[in-house]
Amino acid sequence: MTIQTTTHLNFRGDARQALEFYQSVFGGHTVLNTYADFGMPAELPGADKIVFGLVTAENGFRVMGYDIPGESEGTIAGGGSTRRENNTTITDQAFFVAIESDLLEELHGYWDALAVDAIIIEPLAASAWSAGFGMLTDQFGVTWSVSVTIA
């Protein structure tokens, strides 16, 4: 038996933009269903927001997302922040999205795309435990941990 985990991100109104952005970074295809698609009257506020969103790519990347009903402002649900202080990463966020690759060159492509309008916490560079490691919080408030696969 095998299982697969998929990160499911809860947004406050910008799930469509975030999922389309992630598809542009990682490739693959996007499924975007709105509340109206699933029966909410189209004239109601929020009917055009995402109730089921998925990005899936042949490279193994998968992420899901939806808009919290009635929410339209702020960063991703759960909020918090991640920053560097005194050579230490400090966070009060509930989670990060982690991606790994065996190839630093592949990671650089993803990193460069995710870094658009992002807050860089730790630049992608060699670290004590990996040939490449970096952290950033993207334009949608999602923090990404990017690293070369550790054997």
C-alpha cells in the first residue's frame, strides 16, 4: 500500500491567483472549482471564489487550495511569520511547504520563480546539512523551505 500527502492551503480570497502562480512555477495543470460550480447561487458574494483547487505536475508537485468562505483580506490562514534573528530561524507559523530535489540547478529555477515579490528568509545557498537550502515567504504568505535532497 502507498499513500500520498498533499499540502492543502487555506486562503482568504486569493486561492485562484496563488494556484495559478504555483502552476506557472512548477508546471502541470490546474483544477479550479468555484462555490458556484458546486451549487452556490452565482449572484451571492463569494460564489466566484475557489472551493476546490488543485495543481498537479508530472515532476511530483501537488498542492491544493481553497478560499475560506466570507474571508477576503489578509494572508494565508494561520498567518504568523518567519524571520532570521541571531543566525537562527524564528517562526510562529504552523507549517512550511518543503520541496526537495536531487539537483541544485532544478531548485534554482523554482526558487527564482517563487522569489518574485517574496520575503527572503534565508537565501538559497550551501548549508551545513545540504548542498543547497533556502527559505522564503511568497507573495501569498506561504513559507517555502527549498533544499537539495539529503541522503
